[in-house]
Amino acid sequence: MNPEPLLSVRDLSVRFGLKGQDTFTAVDEVSFEINPGQHLAIVGESGSGKSVTALAIMGLLPQRGVKVSGEVRYRGTELLGKSRREMSRLRGREIAMVFQDPMTSLNPVITVGKQLSEVLRRHFGISESEALERGVELLNRVGIPDAGRRIREYPHQMSGGMRQRVLIAIGLACEPKLLIADEPTTALDVTIQAQVLEVLKELVADTDAALLMITHDLGVVAGMCEDVRVMYSGRIVESAHRDQLFAEPRHPYTGGLLESIPRLDSPRGARLTPIPGSPTQTIPWSQGCAFAPRCSRRVEACTESAPVLEHTGDRDLRCFHPLGAEATTTAGAAAPTTTDTPEATS
Amino acid sequence: MTEPLLDVRGLKVHFPIRKGLVLNRVVGAVRAVDGVDLTINPGATLGLVGESGCGKSTLGRAILRLAPVTEGSVLFDGTDVADLSGEKLRQMRRHMQMVFQDPMASLNPRQSVETILTEPLRAHRIPFDETRVRRLLDQVGLPASAARKYPHEFSGGQRQRIGIARAVALEPRLVIADEPVSALDVSIQAQVLNLLDDLQEQLGLTYLVIAHDLAVVRHMADEVAVMYLGGIVEQADADELYAHPTHPYTKALMSAVPVPDPKIEATRERIILQGDLPSPSNPPTGCRFHTRCPFRQETRCDDERPELREVRPGHRVACHFAEEIAAGKITARELDLTPV
């Protein structure tokens, strides 16, 4: 459909476990593409494999005890299997990452300026003073007041919101083509979150970077990203444009998430509809749908075999008995393939 | 009018900052809670919202006397808890219990669920038998077999249920829930919120729900108080507050909450605050919010601390210019986020 995607992830799987021991599959045949300038969100709860996906793309998973398979192509070049040296030439320059916790992802004994100029010196080969000068500019751009003084400070002298801005500045220092942001505002208060998201949005737009946002917060997604992939237990279960996804979620998990969140604009006092059970209550995909134990729309087929991700109407869906499929199914006996389900009206 | 169950008046909690090894002089104070008035009627839920560092948790703890009260009174059913000590305080605590934020950290990993749930009963020398434990577990939606297990055998949501069961074991009248769901996965939060709703109905509980999440508070509370840097800046009936947020801080807080709906996200107006929360050991003069307020005026804001005053029936706001802002006579300054 599109000329050449910036990043193309195909059948990416990540398994943890040492040789001869049971392995745990954190990411299970995940595929998606990001085009230049596109903003894509991967949504999921703890343990869904969303962060591991990001780390696998960046080549930041440990070598021992981890098996990564599949394809990760950046502008046509395969990234998996690249040497550490090759990857570090790419990281920061072409693909950069902003981590969740600004407390632990900045080095506490090195000044902010040094950490910021490091990436510039490494990729542009400029002098320290020149890099610092650019660093001040960058801190200014992420809205840190008095940047000239702040750049000489250590991370502990800054507040959480400031530190997160510093991380964004470092991430965007070399104007990468793709920025991966892993829960960039989860550790922050709402008013600070709003500041940081605004900065992130503006800078990503200014530098024309593509954004891969990893989050559990559907509210943040609604404001930031056009396309959404919902992950559950290592697999993508629903993939759609945000307008369709929010207006008419079709996977019961997506629908459940949206209904279980108390919202500022919903009628007050209305009872919430929670998803029963907990994310740890799951079955392996080999035995059926991992969400089946918690699913209110479970049918027999769900625990017999695993549904596949299929293109239906305006989105990709991995479900035997999706929401809004009443027309074609009778209770207890969903058609195993839902490709002919009438298209969602939106 | 009914007598309020809890009536907090002029409550202050100051933590001294000491300096020097020998003299150990007090050189200042962190004014975590600095003059708060609150009332909660029996059976009602008051939501207390604010960001980290605003003093909301300290306020909750001070009501239970888990934090020292520097000044002011905490009237619980007519008795001043702030004055009590020893046996009398212990007796009083039977009627006021707390649900903590992190169920991982607030349950003893070496105690079985049964021990955890019966500890409050033993502490208050209330006779109990096995059925009591089973009934408690049943009330919070856990199977009877849970009694013999240990906290690590449960998921986060289940652990929070245990914490809630412990809080209601003594059949208290007031339950203070400090961030009861913020440590839980999104899909689990609703379960715990519904459970709290059900228990309130069954046991006739009065709640003080402390949270940073405006949507959670809105869901739970009949009345909401917004706290900023040790003081309450706005308080009203929940519907009224969310329909007509009047204090600039409340407005900003509300506009900052992301709504999971792209259409709303694309169109709604945002007030973005500049800077961070000032230090409570050296709070700004005048209105504490004036350093970040987009509506700040030349007069009064910098040097006169606004009192909570009624601007509409039952709606109290601590802002000098609440009416002018509401009438649109004062508009927000544009904030430059990315100075060039």
C-alpha cells in the first residue's frame, strides 16, 4: 500500500529461558509497520510484551537466555543479528528511545549536560563545547527554563518532569527518524504529564520523526497516535485506526478496557464493567485464546484452537467471537472464521 | 441537617526540619498540611484529589493520627481525635480504618491471610471464629480457601481485596482509602472500585477516598475536595465540581486528564501549567498557586492568601478572582512552552 515503511517488524518472537529449561514466550509473532512520520501506539497491560517488543527492536535485550526470531527491518535493512557496534551506530541517530522511569534511566553521577552531549558527540563527532551549546538549545526546546545553568546540574537536582524532558531531549538530539517512547509519562503527575506530552508532540512534529508509543493508557493514545495495536499476552489482538478502535472496539479485551476505565465524561455513579480475573489468568496460545479465561464472550471454539489475526472490515482482529458480530453468530457456536462478518459501520 | 461524622477544622501537619548534631535546632518546617477544613456526613464519600506532594496522604494519615497533628482538631462523631492518646485513641481507631495504596507493601508477607484478617480483631480483643474470616473473604469476593494462603500467592487485585477485608474486619464507620487502585492494572481497577461501592452499601461505610486520578474520584465520591500544596483550593458536590470547575488549578487538572476518545482529545481546550510544584518547606506567599497560575493578576494574588469562600451554593473556592474568571472577564495567559 505505501512505498517503503520506515520500520517493518515481521513475526517477531522473543523467548526467555536458558537452554534445556522451559521457555517463556514474551512476544509471539508480532508484526507491524511504521511509515515515516506515522504515530503508532502499542497498548497493553503489564506482561503483555509491549516493552519487550521495543527492546527487541532496539537490540537492547541481553544475549544470554533470550531468543529473538523474526524480522525487524529498518528502511529495508535487517536489524536482528547486527553486531553491537553496528547497532550503536544506529541507536540514537536513526532510532532513539525514551524510557519510562527518568529516575533510573539517567546516570546519577554524570551531569545532564554530559549525558546530553554524549549522544551528539558520538554521532556528529563535534567538540564538547559545541555539543554543550547544542545541548542548551535542546533543553530550551523541551521547555526547561534557565537551560544554561540547568545543563551543569545532576539528575537528582531536577524534578521528575524535568528529567523526563531531559530524556526526550536526549532522544531527539540527533533528530532520529523513529522515536520509541516506552510509557514516557507514566511516572508523572497529570499536569506534568500534559506538559511533557505537549512537548513530545511538538518536537516529533518539528523533526518529522515517526513515533512508536508504548503505553497502557488509552487516554494518552487517543491524543497522540493515529494507529493502535492492542497486545494481550504477547500477541496483537486488535489493530486499527484510533477513530475506529475507540468508536467501536471489536476485540472483547479492547472493549473491556474501554468500559472498565472511569472517565471524566461518562455519567457519574454508573457502575463500571470490569474485566474479570487478572492478566496472569491466561492459557497458552497453543491451547486457545489467551484472553478466553477472562472473556465474557467466550465460545467453545476459543479454548479449542487459537484465533489468528485476520483482516476484517476496517481492521485486523484476532477473535472468534468479536463484539458487534451478533448478526452472524448464534449463542455458543461462533463461526470459526469471521472474515465474512459484516463490516463495522463507521 | 445531619451531624457530620468527620469534622476536620484548621488542621495543620508540619514536619520540622532540623539542623546540627548537638543542638538539633529546628530551622524550618515542611508544611505538608497547612490549615484544612473538611466535613464528611455519615454514609457519604468525600474524594480528595491532588498531585504528589500536595499533602493529601498526610492529611488522611493525620485524621487517623498516623501522622502528628501540629494544630487544629479532628472531630470524629463529636470527639476530638487530635486530643486523644493511649487507650482512648486505640479504642477510637476501631471505628476508623485505612486501605493503603500498595497491597504488596502493606501486607506482611510472612502472615497468612487468616492471620492478617484476624489481627485487628485480636488487637481489639473481639472474639471471633472461623466463620468470621470466611464471611470477610466472601464479602471481598475471595474463596474461603484463601485463608490459609500467603500474600505472594495472590495477584495485585486480589491482594488489594485482602487489604480491604482487613480494613472492614472491625466494622468501622470511616474508611480512608489512600490511592486504592493506582498500583493496579487498568483492567483490575474497576473490580476494586465496584467492590468498594458494594461494601459501602452493605456496611453503611463512610469513605474518604484519596487519589490523584480525577476520574476515579469522580466515580466514587459524592463530594470532592481539590488540594494544592497543603491547602484545599476548591470543594463542591461532585457533579457541580466537574461541571463547573472554578479554581484555575482544578481547571488545569481537569483539562490535563487524557480522555480515551480521539474526538474529544482533538477538540477540547487544554490549560497547561508551567513549572513544577513549589517546595512545601518554602511555599509561595499569597495564593500558593500564583507561581503557576495562568490567570494570575497583578494585585492580591502574590501577597494575600485566599480563603475558601462560597461562590455558588455548596461550592467553595479559594481564589480571589473566581467570579471574574467564571464570567470570562479574566482570560488565561498563553504559556510559551518552548522558548526559542
